[in-house]
Amino acid sequence: MAVTYLKTGKPAADVAAQDAQVRKIVEDTLADIETRGDAAIRELSAKFDKYEPESFLLTASEIEAAMQKVSTRDMEDIKFAQTQIRRFAEAQRASMTDVEIETLPGVFLGHKNIPVQSVGCYVPGGKFPMVASAHMSVLTASVAGVPRIVASAPPVNGEPHPAIVAAMHMGGAHEIYVLGGMQAVGAMAIGTESVKPVDMLVGPGNAFVAEAKRQLFGRVGIDLFAGPTETMVIADETVDAELCATDLLGQAEHGYNSPAVLLTNSRKLAEATLVEIERILEILPTAETARTSWQDYGEVIVCDTYEEMLDTANEIASEHVQVMTDRDDWFLENMHSYGALFLGPRTNVANGDKVIGTNHTLPTKKAGRYTGGLWVGKFLKTHSYQRVVTDEAAALVGEYGSRLCMLEGFVGHAEQCNIRVRRYGHRNVAYGTAAE
């Protein structure tokens, strides 16, 4: 039994060096935003986006003007996607119920699901303006009931991207800013003279956006630590090389550092996929990006057994996992570390990214070991409460509480319990311990 790498990516040390460089740039930039506020934001926008409007916040008339530029077909497509995403998000929200139970006579414990009060949703622009990211963050926050939803995306060709603005507005954004990158997430989290800070940041972005969110975590909440897009294809000989190669390159085109992994128990399929990838790269319009990503971050792994494939997949914990085997449900039952699963050859990651209804903001860099992706529940905080309504319950719990506080040496804690026993109970209580 063995796991064989037919192709490997860039050494881990090289990746770590790149990450360290990004960390320093982001740290300095956020400090500058903290110190100089709007002046820093304006300079960064001019430097990176060549964009210096009177205000980065769009007015209602500017939103309407942008939406007028979206074609009827594009608008209908956006509406269709938002309908699917809203339908699934509403079902998820309905699954989260408030709870109250009577654990002892007169003792009521419960929890409430309360929306985060303000959220900043970042929508990437750059080479590929990601209209779908507006649905995934803004619309989902809206279904969760967030009362203040701030959305921001960089300008494209010197102006707000019409389809992104439409998606943000239709999704339920209360404020729409035309700001990109570190300056956007920095302004939303730290706040400036013109941007009121939010409680939480969500949405994907480039390496600088991801690092900015990491550094801002704690000051604000974040959805998850999201790095470059990752995809894994788990396949056996029930599918062909063209399908595997298409699914790998379809995600590798995201950026120059998007890992794409083929995991298979068929050396024949693995070798054929390597050949097919080279064929497609000759004709793919985005080949410049996809080729670099595949050369530096692509991997082909051949395993002897399905069990080895499963173990390897769980270890890698890829963001997107396309499963095309004779036992897809077995992988569904046994996979435990991933972002999202796409089961069967009729399913694909692109549909998940854009339209099918699940959320495309997913954990990367092995974060699938401890978190799932963005969903309605990320915008809700589950808060507990307690209510004691009878004298008998106050005295009973107080006796136990007093003794347990003294077990740890907390005399003041114990007295909180004792005073209830003295006032509501019918038995005398010695200081610090409840009398039997």
C-alpha cells in the first residue's frame, strides 16, 4: 500500500516566505489606516485602483444608475441565483431555533439566536469581479436579520461594477462602498471619519485581504480564515481525464496560487489527466493564470485503495472536493475535513460558486478541520439565559452552588448563593457552605 505523488507543487518554505512578506505589508497598512483614517484610505485607493471619488459611499441615485447598466439577461440571472441562495439560507435559518427548558422545577434555561448587529461584506474585484460573492455574504446576512449590512467592492475600470452593485443592493446591503483590498476591510473594521466600523467582516479576497482579516480578528469577528481557492478532484475510473482536467483547471484559473489536486486510485487516469491538462491549457483563454497555478500548486496523487484516498483527502482538507467515484455516498459519510463536497459527475464546483444555492465562502489552508463555511449561522450569536422562578428552586440550586464555590475557594461567589438560600430558603446556611 502506498501513496505516490506524480506531481508536486512549490516547496512549503517558499510559500511561507511569501506569506511573511504579505504579513508585514498588511500590518503597516492597517496601522496607517488606524492613524490617518480617510486620508490613508484615499491614498490607497488612488495607488491601487486609480480611484478618487468625492465619496466612496454610493448614493441611492448612483446605485440606480449602476443598475441601469446591467443587461436584462444578466439581471435575470442574478435574480435566479439569489432565489436559490435565499431558499437554502432560509431553510438553514429555520433549523436554528431558540430553546427554553425547565431543567428542575422552577429553573428555566434557554438560548436565543441574535443577529450580529453590523457586518462588513467584502466582494473581490480585480481580474475577476466576483458578483456571486455579493449573494453569498450580503444576502445571507440579510436572511439572518443583520440590521446593518455594509458592502464594499473595488472599482472596475475606474467606476463601480454595475453587476456587483446590483447584486449587493438586491441582496439587502444598507451601505455600498466602492473600495477594494486592504483599504476596504481596514476601513470597515477599524472605522474612519466617514466609515462607521462594523462588528464582523466576511467574504473572500486576495492574500492581502485574507491576511488583513486575520490580523483584525479579535477586534472584529470574521467568517473564517480564507486563503487562495483550493480544489480537489477525487476520482476513479468511472470518469475520464477530460472531466478531471476540466474541474481542476476550472478552479486553478482563480489566481496564480490556487492549489488543485487530483486524488485517484488509477495511475492510468492520473497520467491521462496530466496529458489532458496540457491540451486544455493550449486553448483556455485564462491559461496564463491557470498554468502558473497548476505548475506551482498542482498535485497528482495516486493511492492504492479508497481508504488511502479518504485518509489523504481528510489530511489535505481542501476547500472544494469534487467526488466522482463508484462510492460517492461513502465519501459523504466518511469525509470529515473539507470546505464543501460536490458529489457525482453531474455536479461541479462552478455551480456551487455561482448559482446552485450553497455558500461559496469556504475554509482553506486546512481550516476545514475545525470550521465549515459561511452560512446563516455565522451571522447569529447564540446567547444563553437563566431564570429561577420559585423560592424552592433558588434555595436548592443555591445550596449546591455555595458548596461548589467553596470547593474552589471563591468565598464571594459562595455568598451570592448563600444570600439566596437565606432569603428564599427555609433552612439555615452557614457562611460559605450550605447546611444539610
